[in-house]
Amino acid sequence: RRAGAKQAAKPKRPQPEEEAEAYAWDGEKLEDAPLHEASAAGDTERVSRLLAEGADPTAVGRRRKTPYELARDRATRDAFRRHMASHPGQWDWAAAAVPSALTEELEAAQAARREAKEAQRRERERERKKERKKEKRKEAAETKRAAAEEEARAAEAAAREVAAREAAAAAAAARAGGAEAKLRQARERERERRAAAAAAAEARLAALSVGGGSIAQQQQRPAAPAFGGAAGQPAPAFGGGGAGPPVFGRGALAGAEQPPPPGDGGGAVEGQGAPRQVSAPPPPPAGPAGEVAARLASAVDAAHLSVVVKLLGNVKREPGSEKFRRLRLANAKIQAAVVDTGALALLQAVGFAVREEGGERVAALDDATAALPAIDAALARLPQPPAPAPAAPALAAPPAAEAGAGGGAQLEAAVAEEFRRLVAQGVPPTEASAQAQANACAAGQEQQ
């Protein structure tokens, strides 16, 4: 508040106009004439009109300046100069501060100079535009060149990267080449081993086929005649010429010429009726599968044959199961029992097809129902897995034989021993019974 009061108490300094009014040259108060006002306002037409009407251009106004000195632009000043050119002696133009007269020739010269300057300005502007365009073109060329160089550097970097990747791939391939070569060699050796095993199996089967014929052919041969019967004829019953297995006793060991005991009823043992018939069911037709199975039965060991029998038995038991109809030949057990032994030919004979699935070699059976007859024929000619040996069949002997010197007991013991041996080899019990009796009778005839 104190500072504001001091500022308000300070005396006000007079302005320049006030000073001009206060200190006039002649001691009188100066005022602006209309010519001063028109010149200060830049009104060129009014200035020309006032000068033509006789206004004094030498008068000094409040600012102690003449009207020419108050002019704001060139056009207003040129109005004073034109009037001076047309009225050179009317006023003291030096006192009016007008520098020179503006004649038409001078004005034309000034206009020419202005036009020349304008032309020069336009020319310079055109040159500047040309320079700017040239600079722009140069900048565009530089930008394009920089972009091309950048693209070339990018392409070169990409080429180096591709070359580096190729070199790395080549190095990796070179490093893996040794492992791949070893793997190929191992595969070649494995194929050679399998081929050799298959060839050996085929050779064994061929030798068996040439030497002894197939099992089917051997089964078709006439059985060894029992004593008292001709070759190709069934063994006669004790004391008679009928068909059927022999009845053992002293008469059987004595020969066919010994007369039957009295009251035997024409060859039948008294009290027993007709002699007991023991016969095996006929096997299924052999076919290709049966012939291959017959050759394998004598050429392949029992352990590997048991695997083949189990595989075929699984298909026969569950023909709709996918896991039994598709065998992986790379499996160690299947390879040893099927591939290496030549049993793969049997699988192909019953309907299995060997092909590649998922990068591995398999044997697949597409239609198990249609393959059942061939499977039955193959199983009928392959040794079955050993089963618990049943008790030897009781053999009936005539009373006269039981009363003898014990020859009938020896024959029954031989039949029982032969029956157990055949069952242990996988022969069905019904076939083993008849074959044991025939073998025991033949052995007794040879001893006799």
C-alpha cells in the first residue's frame, strides 16, 4: 500500500505531444492541419486533393513535423513529389522536407527499375525452385540408393545365413553319416541272417518232403499189419477175422492159427460181446495249409511249433479279435518262431498277408472266418501242446488169457507204455489208443 501511494504521489511526466504544444516555436499553440491528418492516415487521394486546393505542405503540426514527414507509405510520399513536379515554385519544398520531384520520366524509370527488380526476384525465385527441385531429386536419389544398399545388405546377410545353415546341415549330415552307415550295415546283416535262416528252413522242409513225403502222405500209407491180418487190412480180433482192434491174451501171442476157446461165440471173448472198436476221427482235408503244416511238423522243433499252434489257436478261438489277427514280425518271440523257422509260409497259406504298417512289418489276417478251414487243417497236422496224460485204457482180455502164464499182462503193460509215449508227443488220446495197440501187437509178433 505504501508503494502504491508513493507511485500515485509522483508527478506525471508530460507526453511528447504535450511538450510540443507547450513549447511552440513562436510561443503559440500548434495544431495539425487537415493535410497532416490525411498524410498521417495514408489517404493518398485526400492528400492530392488538399495539395491541389492549396494546402500548405510546409506547415508544422503538433509533432513539429511537416505533412510529408508524417506520411506512412510510399504512395503518400509520391503524391507530394508528384505535386512538386507539377508545381515546382508554388511552395518551399525544401522547408516542406520533400526531397525531389517525381516526374513521369522518373516514375517510369522507377517503374522500370521496380519491374526489373521484380523480374530479378522472379528469376531468383525460379532458380530457388529449381534448386529446391534439384535438392528434392537428389534427396530422392539418395534415399533410393540408401534403400537399394540396405536391400543389398539384407540380401547378402540372408545369403550368408542360408550358407551358414547349409554348412551346419552338411556338418550335421557328415556327423550323422557314420551312425547311419552303421545302422544300414546292421540292417543288412539282420536281413542276411533272416534270409539265411529262412533258406535253411526251406531246405529242411524240402529235404523232408523229398525224403519221407508229407505227413498227409504218410497217413495215407497202409498201417503195419497185426498178426493174423494181411497188409492194408485192420487187425483181426482174437480168434476171428472181423474188423476192429485186437483183443489181447495168450491167443494173440500164440498166433492167428490157435483155435479160439470154446464158447467164444465165433471169435468174441465170452462175456464181453462184440470186440471194442477204437478209431480216430478223420483229419480235415490237407490243402496247401495242411501240406505246409505237415512239413513244418518234422522240420521245426517243438518249442517253436508250440508258438505257431498257439497263434493259430487264438485266431480259431476268437476270430473277431484284432490283436490275434495282427502279428508284429519284429517281435523277438514271433521272429524266432515264425520268421526264422519258415513258419511264415504256413501263416501265409492260411490267409495272413505280410505288409508294412506304421513303419513296421506285420502279418495281418483280414478275413478270419474264411481262414478257419485252413487253420483247422494246419492244426490237425501240427503237434498239439502236451496235455495231462489220461489213464491208459483198460484192455479186456479173455478168461483163458488171464488164466495163462502172464503173457496178457505183459502186452497190456506194453500198450500202456506206448500210449503214454504217444500222448506225450502230442498225439490225440483217441488216435494214441489205437496206435498204441497196433504198435504193441506188432512188437509182440516180432518177438514171437
